[in-house]
Amino acid sequence: MLTVYGDIRSGNCYKIRLLLDLLGREYAWRHVDVLAGGARTAEFLALNPNGKVPLLQLEDGATLAESNAILYLLAQGSRFWPQDALLQARVLQWQFFEQYSHEPYIAVARFINLYLGLPAERRADYEAKQGPGHQALAVMETQLRQTPYLCGADYSIADISLYAYTHVAHEGGFDLSGYPALQAWLLRIAQQPGHKTIAAYLTEQTA
């Protein structure tokens, strides 16, 4: 059985769990409390020397880190990975965008606000994330005015990558009311069979 090490509060970890559930694949979830140092223990560092989650462990014991690389592996042969080479490249394009233009602002602002409680010494950093974060949301809005999903007509791991932190962007202070196409996209994804939000997984975890 596949094993996933992660903290479901993290959008990067959420991506993996969501895709596995959408695929209907069995897996074991191993909670790693990042704030408590769970990713820095000797046991975890033996699996991932970079000390970060998520981490996927395959049936043979091999491991794979980095959320979008894990999505790529899991999506092979499924409807979430297109067959056309150009569409495949566009999926990667959006995943690079997510890691370099979206996550560093929207996810970090959320972390400062939600995880750290917006301490005074981080407020300037938090405020500095707002402008670039809205720029990223505007790029998504432009695309989603043209196509129902980021790479065209079909839902792919590009959408899963960007949905993860976008659907909780308000927790980082981002008001999405000015992005109607993006809001419609969020709703389309939420209506996918088997879909769950981060909040839904957290409720299951604490039940």
C-alpha cells in the first residue's frame, strides 16, 4: 500500500490526498506535525533528508518528495494527466507557476496568519505578500475567463496544484470576490465526485 507522510493543513500535502481519493486508490496517511518538528526527526530525515512534507512511500519502499512530482507520478494513465504533449507541457507550466508565482505569496501569507497568528514582527512580511498574491490570482482569472480549467476543457493535476492554496486563500487575507471566473472554477472543482476540502479532511482527522 502507498504511504503518504504529511500535514493536512498544508496545501502541498492536501494535493496528494485529494488526488489519491479522486483516483480511488488505497493509501495509508501518516500525520507529520511540522510545527512540532515532526519533519526534522531522525526517522523522518532518513526518509527525506530535505525534512519536508509531503512524502510518498511506494509499496517497494522507494520514496518521492515534492508535491507536484508526486502528483505527476500518481496521475500517470489517469484522466488527470493529458495524453497530448503540448497539454502535458501546459500542466507543467501551471505547476511551475504555482510554485514560483502563487505559493510563495498566498501560502506564506496564510501560514503567517493561520499558523503563526499574524505576530507583529511578521506583519510587514504578511502585507508584502498581498500584492504579488493578487497578481497570481489575476493571471488565473485571465485564463479561467477563456477555459473552464487551467489547461482547457479537462480537469487535471494543474487544477489540483492551484486549487490547494487558492480555496483557502481567504485564510491569508485574500478576498476572491473580484475574481468571478476563478470563483466559478473553485465551484466546478468542488462539484467533482469524491472531492474534499482541507476543512473536510481536518474534520475527519479530529472526529
